[in-house]
Amino acid sequence: MTFTKKKLAAVISGTLLTGMASTALAVVDLDANSAALTAGATTVAVASEVNIPATGGLDLGDAAGFLDASMVLNPAIIPANSDIRVLLTLSNGTFGAVPVATIGGGGMGLISGGTGSSSAEFNANVGTADLAAGDTLAIALDEINVENQNDVNITVAVTRADNFGTASVKSVTSGLVEFTDSFAVTYTPNAAVAAIDVTTGGVSFVGAATGVNAGNVGIAYTAGVDEAGGALAQATISDSYAISLEFSNGLDAFSTATNADASVSFGVQALTVAGTTASATGIIAANFISADLVADVGATNATPINETSIVATVTGTPETGFNTASLDGSGALSSLSKNGSSARLSFALTPGGAYPQFIRITNPSGVAGNVTLQLTNDDGDTSAAIDVASLEAGASTDLLTIESIFASVQAGDAGFDLGANSAKLRVSVDAEFGATGTDTAVILASFSTSTDGNTFNMMTDASN
């Protein structure tokens, strides 16, 4: 082949188009934006829920036009009798079929690469006339193969050839394929969650409410495309989900085993309570769910509501060939807390044991309020709350023996007793004054004495 010595005075400019058969093509001005292009700017969004086989990878682009691209050439910059070479390079993937390249309507010959390779190089002579205005470099990528879900970029490098060899005309890299999540799950705590009302013994919420809204869980679906370029229906990936709520300190008060009219619900869907978990399964309707999680103790509740954190977990059931990694996850909702303030003593001696123990409760705040007390044995059983004092601002109780406290609790809750294998206790108090974690919070102090009564030890694990 004889090469001419003509010099190119300008460079290729125009647009690269990538797109899907099912949607409008995206357009990017490469001359203006090529320096700022990032993967995703002109990419085809393939659903990340499509599984990639461990052997052989995933073939993309079975549908016509799924990955086609073209570059419009300026007129009169590719002179007659010039040889033009086009090198296509994929950043993450290989060609599953030989690409087809045409320039000015004429075919280009493949000279290297192609099927099974990450590159393909083409050559053509423009002929006896300059390229006319609007002539295009058209690239048909019928199929590419990927082995992971990293972004796939394409580099289109155009060079000319003459008697002195080859020289670069233009090289542009643009996004081609990216994998994007179809599902988005949000976990939103309730900013105005009701407090457990200590004035009722903790059996209801402030304002005599029996129910509490712990927050919202939303599941949204945005259709990506499958490996053939078709829009993916949500049910093709997964049309069902499971939701569970974990109450870290238990939810006895919300169980129908405790209260016949108690309930935990996700929107209109009832959840089944077992142990520390409330759970249910359901169908993702119309590609979207947004519902509040409400726990209700019912009108006749007599079981104290535990202060607890609440974590929601959502999982999907994938169809064959897909996964639900973008749907699966957990998020914190609002915690349930008591109004007023509280304090805990994690170790109390055996009532009537060899070493006497005393407890003193103080109100350091500027307002008066009642104080209730609960005991927990080493089996994990917690008593009903009993009234122990009504304290004026700045006042303290007398010294209360662990024996008198235990007797008062049993008088109010005949079913409560020491643990089967240990006679030690834990003490918790709730006050209608102050705020936990501040210097206005109720103070629970404790000390024990020696058997002869001559020395005493402060119990330093009391905290609020």
C-alpha cells in the first residue's frame, strides 16, 4: 500500500454515544468534557443484582444496540488516501464477539484482537475523497464479557498512517458499563418517639399512650437492565422480603403471650413476637414500601416496658441467577427510654446474708418527684416496679436495707424471688425528676458493712 505525505491539520471532534435499546441514548461532547469524564457519565446501568458466574463470566450485550457507540467526524480533516486506524480498548472485560467498525459508511478491517481480547484494532483507507460532513466512525459492540462488577470503560484511539509511520489523532476514554444497585433501603428513627412513662410504673408511654412509633423502613426499587439490555422488573430479582426487629432488652410487654391485645406491626402487617425479635415476611408491592414500625402494649398491660434499642433488618429472597445484596441490611430505629432519670446497681448482696447492705436514693434536681424501684435476679427475671419514695428537691431517703427492699418488692410482686442458682440481685430505680446522664439525675448509692459492723465498703458500681 502506498501512503501519502499529507498532514492532518485538525483533530477529530464530535460525540460518543452509548446507550440501551430500551432507553434514550446518552450524549456527551467529548471535546468539551473528555478530561472530566468519569465512569458512569455515559454508562449503561446494569443491575448489580445480576450474578456473575464463577466460570466463564457474564456476557453483556445480546440485544441489538445495547452497547453500540459512534463518533461523528468533522469534515475535511481526514484527507483522501489516508489510512485510518482505530484501536478499541476495554478497561475491565473482553470482547465476546468481534466488534464491527465502519467509517464514512465503509467497513474497517480487523487487524488484531477481537473475540476473547480486551482490545480490537481496525484499519481502513478513506479512499479518493475526503470524508464528508457528518461522516461517522460507528462501533457496534455486540457482546462483551466481564468477570466482576467493576466499571467497564472504553478507550477509542484514532491514528493516521502515512509514509513516516503513524501519529495519534485522538484518544478518548468514556464510561461504558457500570453495575448499580436496584434496591435502596432506608432506616429512619422517629425523632419524636414517645418516652416510657415512669409515673405509670413503666407500663405505658407518656400521655397514657399504649403504642409507640419507632421509625420508618423504606424499600425502593429502580429498574436497571439485565445482561441483554432489557429493563429488569423487580419481581425478576426478588418480589418478597423478610423484616425483623431486634429489641435488645426484650419485648415481653409487646407479646400476645403477655397481653392479648399487644402487637408489633410494619404498616398494616403484623409481626410475630418471639424472644427479643419481632418478624414477618411480605411482598414488595409496586416497587416501593414505606411503612412505620409500631409497637403497642394494649390497653390492659401490667408488664413494665423495657428500655431498649431497636434494630431493623431486611432481607430478600432472590430468584435464580440474582442476589439481593442491595436489599439485605440493618439499621437502627429509635430506642425506647423512660422519662425522668434512672440509675442502676449491678450487684446487690443476698438479702439476710452475712454482710448487711444499705441503699440510699437522692434527688439532686430542683423539682420534687416519685421514685420507683425494680429488682432483677440472676436468672434474668425482673420484678414489677414498686413505689419507694417521693423525694423533695435535694432530699435523700433513709438508709434502706436490701432485706426491706426485697420484702417490699415481694409484697408488690408475689411471683418474684431469688434466682435458682444464685441469691444475688440487681437494683434499678426510676425517678420523675432530672435527666439521665446529667447532674440532675437520680443518685443510687450503696454500701455494705462487715459482720461486726465496724467497717463498711462503698458499692462503687452504682451508675446513672
